[in-house]
Amino acid sequence: MVSPVCSDHHNLLEPTHSLLQKLASHSQPALWHTQNVARKTRAFLTYLHTEPENALLITLAALLHDIGLLRVDAGILNKPMAIEPYEEVLFQAHPTHGEAILKEMGLFPQEIGMMIAQHHEQMDGSGYPRRVPCEQLLYGSHIIHLCDTFVSLQEETIRQKGRTPEEAWQHMSENAHLFHPELFQAFDRFIHRLDHLPVLTHPSFLLGAQL
Ligand SMILES: [Fe+2]
């Protein structure tokens, strides 16, 4: 049973939905991806018994983690072959764009923008776009990074053959130094006991749907 959403943050659901509709128009696969990551994040937070209000903020950040792709040319996102180095630079700006989009709207807590900005940062400081040292990374950023990586590795995209869950976890285990050690161990326990998650269609699932 999911705890009720905090009333202070009810007003964030419709702006979130509106942003996701824009993302769907820009890139349908990006929308599917964000929903998959949010679903995995919500379930992991439930597994961790994360305090409800914090879980809501992190799940909203997971839903919007790639919203910065709105400012990356769809031609780059949908390119069927490997992208050029200059296109990679443009792509790697999407966490910064995402934080800026939320800031310009003036509706979302700063913490959500920070988690979006940090979702590709890594524990050893090798991530992007800012190579943030691990001690400055938010708890929610570590969670989203884990879930995003696990989900992304399994997705079949225009440029990637999807891995099985076992192959994805094997790959992550070989690169465990990139993740928060305690959360990595917790994620290991989590994914090996939970296989099936419900389908998400609207952010209102945060109000207490089945997980
Ligand atoms: Fe991303």
C-alpha cells in the first residue's frame, strides 16, 4: 500500500503531466523510458521504506529526469546510427536543460531540479554534465541513477539491443564503483525479489495505486 501523496505537492501533478505530454510529442520513446524509470524508482523507494514525502519528491524527479530532452533536437534522439561527438555534447546537456525548465516554471521544489541535474553523475566523479563529487550528490540522485541505468540497459532502442535483466545486472555489477555502495547492495536485494510492476499511465498513480 502506497502512502497518500502530501497535499503540499498535489499541485505538482498536473504540471508534471503537462510536461510529460510535451515529451511524448517530442519523443515517444523518451516518455516510455521516463515512465519505466519512475515505476522502478517508486517500487525501490517503497522497498526501502522511504518516508512518503521524500519518496514523492524523488518519484516526481524520476518522472521528469529526462525532461531536458525537450531541448535536444529530435533528430539526435531518433538518429538510427551512432551520434557524432558534437551531438553527444548537445545530448549530455539534457540534465542541465531539465533543471532549467523546472526553474523557469517556478513551481517545483529546488531539490527536484537538483536530482534531475544529477541523474547522470556517478559515484567516482566521472559522470556528466558537471562531474559532481559523490559527497554532493543527493540521496534521490543515487536512487534515480541506479534505476535509470538498470532500465536503460534493458530497453530496445533505435541504437541499442536490449539486455535481459540478468545481463543488465551483470553489467552494473562489473561497474559497481559508479554507484552508491549501500544503495547498490539494497538494489541488488530489491531486483532479485521483485519481477512484475504495474503499468503507469498518469502521475496520479502516486496517489496510492497498486505497486
Ligand atoms: Fe538522462
